[in-house]
Amino acid sequence: MPEPDLEAALRRQLRELEARLQESEDTLDAIRRGAIDALVVSGGQQHRVYTLESADRPYRVLIEQMREGAVTLSPDGTILYGNHRLSEMLELPQEQVIGRDLGLFLPEGERPVLAWLLREGGRGELTLRGARGGEMPVAASLGWLAVEGEGAVLCGVLSDLSAQRAHLREVSRANALLRAEIAQREAAEAALRQSQKMEAVGQLTGGIAHDFNNLLTGITGSLELMQEAVLRGRIVGLERYVASAMASAHRAAALTHRLLAFSRRQTLAPQPLSPNRLVEGMAELLSRTVGPAIALRTELADDAGTILCDPSQMENALLNLAINARDAMPDGGTLVIGTANVLATPEACREAGMAPGPCVALFVSDTGIGMSPETAARAFDPFFTTKPAGEGTGLGLSMIYGFARQSGGQAMIESALGQGTTVWLYLPRHEGMAEEAPKGAVATPAAGRGETVLLVDDEAVIRMLMGEALRKLGYATLEAADGPTALRLLQGGERLDLMVTDLGLPGGLNGRELAEAARRTQPGLKVLFITGFAEAAGLDARGLDAGTEMLPKPFSLEALATRIRAMLDRPPSPA
């Protein structure tokens, strides 16, 4: 190369080196002054300078490639920056997204949500509507970011919720199918229960019809003979027909009590009772009932507590159990009647359907032929009996079961073929003293003293019989066939001393409601409810107000008069 050319080349290189040196000095000077941020990395013979302009390039690439829509917004919602994913969401080229109002891509009803996010920042759910009509649910997360020299902007991401919403729809559809299957299964179970109920009703109806037809035959036959004798003027011997009709009527009443006991809808008159004292008082009667071939033994717990139940129903239950035990021991055996204290655990109570806590158990155990598991499982069913036709109605054990359940307890059977049977009655322990049983015969009802009694019953025959019986005893009576009529009599100014009313009355006002209305007119009015079905009016003898009593149907006119006289003689309760 000629000398002039070499010299020119060297001069060019020198000028380039001087320019690069000047650039480096300017950069270092800017770094020293804080005009730019940079990091100088030394390695071997090289020095690398990383400025913010070069260092944030990977993050810009990351933001462009992320699957969430990245966005920068001005305070009024104008899009200052949007990544590639945001442009896909809005169905516009990326360069056309910048400068648009984000609110224009939302339904009218969701724009207040965006306004709140622009004002407060935070999280919310929106629905984006793209330029081509597509819709996408998104979760928006925005936060304020201060930019030096430019004020504040909002930065954040919009996350697509389409897959999540689709999953929720699938879950919802699955739940709907599951609910439909459950409903179908419940409907099938209900149909099965209804079928079983109808089968039981068929058995119940057949048994009732058979027994009541026999009883009605006895009653109507006796009345026909009485009518014939009266028409012929013969009075002698009528007592025999009257006794026959009364006996059949009493048997019919006992049958209805058993039916109501099984359905747990009979009217009980519970009172505190010592089971030990009751068993001891019945021991002689039970011994004579079972006969000399059966040895009766009692096993009474010394600390057996008090129970709250209807004494007559409990006596009836024990008598029925003793008779069943006698029939199960045709060749003689041993009958044990006892009491025990039991603590009913929550687990046992859930299975038995009773409240947990201390209980008193009464049991009747025999050494008879016992029952198979299949027979024991049906022993409490109405009209189920293993006795020959004509020797049992099949209502004894069902009545005992209903009585126990209505008294807040439970009845259970333990039995095995050839090993005898034990029936357990579990009743809640009552915290209180047992009442002494009344002694002596029932007194003849005393005469009235001119008191006025209102009789309310929709059965005209019952009103007539009660009215005649009370007027013969010296009472004044008023009668009404329904609640509204009785209420008009009460509001008419007639002063009453006592009201006798059925619980189930026509006219839209039952006996309980009538009593409440009557006491608003005449505070302190004494009320005697007469009913064979107290549960229909939501009333139980254990929850009666002061000055109110209950007399279960059927009742004798003597019992009615005695109860009325006792209530009138009792001093009024304090208000």
C-alpha cells in the first residue's frame, strides 16, 4: 500500500476511536450525574454496560407473549398500552387498540364496575365484547403506577375466565342431573312407602270393619229389642238390653283408644307416677289374670325414678303384656315384671327416635315359646297376631307402642324361639314427686247451683244428651253447633260460668281458638275441652292453661257432670 493511503487509513481509525471514546466518556458522565441507570459488568478484557433501555427488553417480550391481557390505562379508561393478548381479546389489531376507551368494549351495565376500578383500583369481573361481536368473561386486576413527569396511570391484567365458567357450567349440569336422580329416587321411595302404607291401611280397615260390625250389631240389636219391648209396654227386663248395648259401646270405645294409641293421637292425661308403686299395686290383679300355673315375680329397682305418663294407659299396657305372656306359656312358666334406671345415650336415641338422657325402663319377661325374628319385627304392626281367629285383635302391642311413643319414650322387643320374650318400655325420667293414686269410689256428681254452662259441639245428639243431663242437675245451659255461633252468644252479654267445647268444630274456628276468643270477652272463663282427637287441634293435656281441662271422648254423662262440678268448685286461678 502507498504511504499516503496507509496514512489516510490510520487517520480514519484514529477518528473512529476518538468518537467511541467520546461516546463512552459522555455515557460515563451521564451515569455519574444520574441521568441514566446502568450496570457495568466487567469480564476478562471486556466491559458491558446494561442500561434500563436494554435491561427491560426481556420483560417487554414476556409481557407480549403472556396469555393474560396486559393493559395500561389513563385515569379516564383510555388504553395507553395493550399487549398482543389484549388485542386478541378485543378482536382488533394491536396498533388499533391504543387510544381506545376500554369502557366501549363493555356492556352498559358493567361500566360502573370499570369506573370503580379506575377510581379505586383492585379486582373485579367484567365481560369484554370484541369488535367482531365475541364475548369473553375476564377477571380484571388494576393498580395505580406513578410515572415521573406524566402523572399516574393504571396497570394490570385481564384474565380469561371462559374455561372456568365452562367448568362451572359443567359442574352445574352435573349437579342438576344428580338432583334429578335424587328426586327420582325419593319419588320411588315415596311410592314404595305409600304402597306399604296402603297395604297397612287395607289390613287396618279390614280389622276395624270386622270388629266394629260385631260391636254395632250388639248395640243396634239391643236397641231394637228395647224399642220393641217399649212399644209393647213391657218394662221388665229392659236392664238386660241396656247392659248389653253399654257393654258393646264400651268395647267400641276401648277399640278406638287402641287405634288412637297406635297412631299416637289419643288424648292422654299424664301425671307424675312411680313405676314401682304402680307395679306393686297391680301385682295381685296380674297374678289372678295369668292364673296359678304361672309364677309372677317382680324385680323393682330401689332407685327407680318418677315418670310422666297416663296412669290408666300404663296399667292397660302392663295388663296387655301380662295377658300376652300368659298366652305364650300354655304349660305354665315364670312371668317377671320389673323396673330399672337407664341412661339413654345420643347414639341409642338416634336409632330409637327419643330424646337422650336418664330413663326409667319397665319390662315384662316370660319363659314362653318366644318369637322368630320375622314375627318380632312385625309384633307392633296393627292387627298382626299369631293367635287363632277370634282370640285376638292384634292391637294390644300396637297400642302399647303408640302409648310409649306419645309419652316421649320407646317400646322394644327381645325374643327368640324357645327362649321367651321380654318387652321393654323406656320412658324419660321425670324430675318431680309421684302423685298419690285417688282412693275410694267416685262420688255421685253434686247438683248444680244455677250456674250457666255453654255447650259447643257440632253433633246435635251429643249437645242434646249433655244439655238434658246438666239441666236435670240444676244447671242453665246454652248450646251452639259451631265456633262463630258460640262467639256470638258470648258477645251477646250472657254471663257464663263454664264452657264445654269440642276441639274439632266447623265454621273456621276450632275449640282452642274459640276458648282464646271467649277469654278476651270474659277473662277467667273456665273451659272444658271434650275430644277424642286432641292432636288435630295442636293441643295436649300437658300444655293446658290454668282453668282449662280436657275430657276424652267417649265419656259417661256422670263423668262429665263430676268434672264440671269439680271445675266450678275450684277457686279461679290468679291472672
